[in-house]
Amino acid sequence: MQARILVIDDEESVRFTFENLLNDNGYRADSAADFDSSLEMIRRESYDLIFSDIFLGGKTGIDILREIRKTDSRPQFVFMTGRPHMETALEAVRLGAFDYIPKPFKSDTVLRVVRMALQHKALTDEKERYRTNLEAIFRSVNDAIVTLDRDLRVIELNDAAQTICGLNCEAKGKPLPEAPGGCGGTCLPLVKEALDSRQPAMLLRVECRRNGRLPLVVTVTASPLFDRFRHFCGTVLVVRDETRITRIEKERGELSRLHRMVGKSEPMQKVYRLIEALTDLPSTVLISGESGTGKELVADALHREGVRSPRPFVRVNCAALNESLLESELFGHVKGAFTGALRDRAGRFEKADGGTIFLDEIGDITPSLQLRLLRVLQEREFERVGSSTTIKVDVRVIAATNQDLKEKVRVGSFRADLYYRLKVVHIVLPPLRERSGDLALLVSYFIEQFNAKLGKSVSRLSSEALEALSRHGWPGNVRELEHVLEHAFVVASGPIITPSELPGDLGETAAAAPAASRQRTAPESLMQALEKAGWNKSKAARLLGVDRRTVYRKMEEYGILEP
């Protein structure tokens, strides 16, 4: 399209010269002689570029620019005058004029300025289109989006942030924990994790308790924010309301995710139900299960889903320290209590006051520590090492072990009274081999995680790779699966992970499996998936980790008919 240009000058010869020059060079030029007529033309037509004399009788070109900038920022302005004045030039630039040229001027100078001004306008218009589109997307997304700087101050937020998080425009510029109308801070630990690691972090389906409002079930993602120079400058927080979906899944008894736990098998449904029943209770909980089943995730969910979520969640690995160090770590010490105790130090129980302490590998603590721990559980009080002053705390204790504590009690290496005090409520986590139906869900979850973490775009596993995972016994459980998939992601060169990209024995087993054997098992796996999905092809495809067309093709290949 031809660029529209307006020339404003009270000298008819200047207007005539400009119009002819511009029209002869492919532009559409109009002219006006004074302030009023020029404004009338500008209101009636849309101009790309305006040349205006500074002095127009009783008014000036600066006055025209001021009027237009009140409603329209699009036209480029170039001022011209036979009496240049520095103060006038500075005012023109301040108002956004593109250039300032003195009279008299040459034709090639005018045409050069026109080309540069129109190029600048094209770039400005493109930038504005991008900004408008991004703003429209930002405001229309149903998820709450909040951008934060490195000090947790709110930079920007969309409309959904008010609905979901209770935040409004008054929150801008304020630290998130102090923002008016905000929630109870469920997402703050996640934001701090993203700030510290500069890696994406996620909370799946955690309960968000908002001030004076009904709680929501949300999935929260915190991702690092970089400027155009790739300098780290903050975090983008995305909060998705999954309350309705979670309620429907609960009604159907098919909750597929809770916090960072993934799985919809019946053993996991039992775990979810126990967690939901325990979240707001102070009861001590013992979590048992094989290594890698996710005991810490259960403890984390119990804390984050409950009323103690704003308070500290303190983790202690009881197997990592010897007796004296663990005692000091748990209960603290005073200055001079032992060699190297140069100052008073609070223990983990004090730091967890009002919140939750998670004692991992509880089966490894010594008999003397068992006795001290029993007193804390019974009396909610203790003394620091080397002190006689009693400290009272309000702490919920969650313990975990991969050992058979009942057997340790039988042989006398674990106190029976402590065992029963810990086992007020017992959550047993199933091994992965007993929840094979969750494998495809877990694979999808880790694909999502590693794509974000490693900057990849893997879409799925091939059917052969998924079959290899299905045949594996998983002695390391979900943690082993996570490591297997991370290895595959690192070496993967395409969007689909194949058996050759699986580590060690898994890849070799898949490669060595005879084709005939795979063909014999394929119909059985397909039938199981179809029956489990109620013969819904899309659901069956998701369970198998393949696309829907593959399901239809395999049904035809094996002669499987829908009942």
C-alpha cells in the first residue's frame, strides 16, 4: 500500500513542492495550511508520516504533535523550519518527533528522511502488533500468570491472577508475600526454588488456602525469567486451577495426581485418600516403602496440603550422620557442649516449630536417640545438647523407612514404644512393579519435566521402548524410572525415544527381544489397554504411549474387533 503523507506549512510554494515531489516518487501526499485544517484532515484520514512547519501563525507544529499524541501514537513526525531553535528541537524530540530538518532543503534529503521515517514506523508498528497480541494472550489465559523480579516483587499479572490468587493491580511493585489480597503463600517455596536453581519447578495439585476464600486445588509452575541479553532477572509464576477436575476425579475414584505424586492405580488411590484424611490433623505418620517409591513426596504433600503449609518443612536424613552429630542436628547445642561447639545452635526441631519435621530413614537411629525422640513425641519438649533448659515445640513428626521396623522391634534393635508412637497412622507406599498401570502416566510426567529442564522437545517413547520399560522389574522404583528417562533424554536425538537410547540392560533387552515374541505380546498389551480404557481409542493410546492412529492400525493388523 502507498504510504500516506501530510505536509503542513503556511507557505503555498512549500506545500506545492512537497506534494509534487512525494507524489512523483510513489507516495500519496496531502497538504494543509494551518493548525485547524491539519487537525481536521488528521482526524479524517490515517497518515503514516507528517511533515510540519514549526511556526503556523498563532499555533505551532508542536501544538499539532501534542494534540495527536493524546489519541494516536502511530504517525511519524518530521519538523521543518527556517529558524532552528535548540529549545524547540528538544521539545519536539521529547514528544516523539522522528527528525528535525532546517529550510531550505534538497529533494534527496527529503526522500531520504521519508524512507527512514517509514522504515522506523514499520518497525514500530510490528513491535506494537507483537505487544498487543502478547497482551491479549496474557489477559485471556485462564491460568494466573505473575511475573516477579529477583526480590519477589510483582512486576506484572493478568486478570486470572485476581480470580485464582486474589492478587490485584495494587500488588504491583510489592513483594509477593506482602501483596494485598494474596493467598497464604503456598507457592513461595517453589518460587524461591526456581530463583535459587534458575531451573523450572512445579507443584502438582496442591491445595491453595486463600485468605477468607474457599481453598483451591492448583498446579503451580515457576520458571526462570531472562531479559533480552539472557541475564537472569526473576521468575514467571503460572497457577492453574484444577479444583473442578480434581473433584470430578475424586467422584470417580480416579485421582491421577496429588502434589508431586503421579498415578491412578488403586494402591495410589488408597495413599491419596489417607493423605487427604490426614492433612489437617496433628497425628504422627510413619511412611514405609522400598527405596525410590516417593516417601519424601508423601511427607511433602502431607505438609503442603495441610494448615501447617505456611510454616517450615524441615527434612533430616537420619542415616547420613553418626549419633553425636545427629543428636546435635536434631536438638541443637549450646556453646562449649563439645569440642567445636563455638556458639549456641538451634536444632531441626526448633527450626520446625509450628510446622513439620520429616525424619527419613528413621530405622537407622541408635537406641539412645530413640529414647530422646520418644520423649519429644510424648511431651513435645527437649533440651539442647549441653543444656538443662527445656524447650517446648509444636511440631508434627513424619517419619519414613525402607526397613521392616516390626522385625527390628522383634529382634530388639528398635524400641517397641517408639515404633507404636510413630505408627499412629501408617502409610505403605506400593513398589512400582505393583502399580504397572501407572507407568505410562509417570513416563508422560517425566517427559514434561525433562523437556522443561533440559530444553528438549521429546513427545513420547516408541512402543518398543515403552514395552521394554513394562518388562523391567524396577528394583529402584520411581526414582530408577526417573534416572532411566533422564539418561534417555540426554542421548535422544529426535522427538521419539527408542530402545537404543535406554540405558544399559534395558536397551539391550529391548534390542535382543525377538520380533516374533514382541508380536505375540503386542495384541495382549493392546487388549488390556482397550479394556482398561473402556474401548476408548484415545485413552488406550495414552496408556500405551502411542498415537490414536497406531491403535487403529494395530487393531486392524491383529483382527481385534470392538465388542
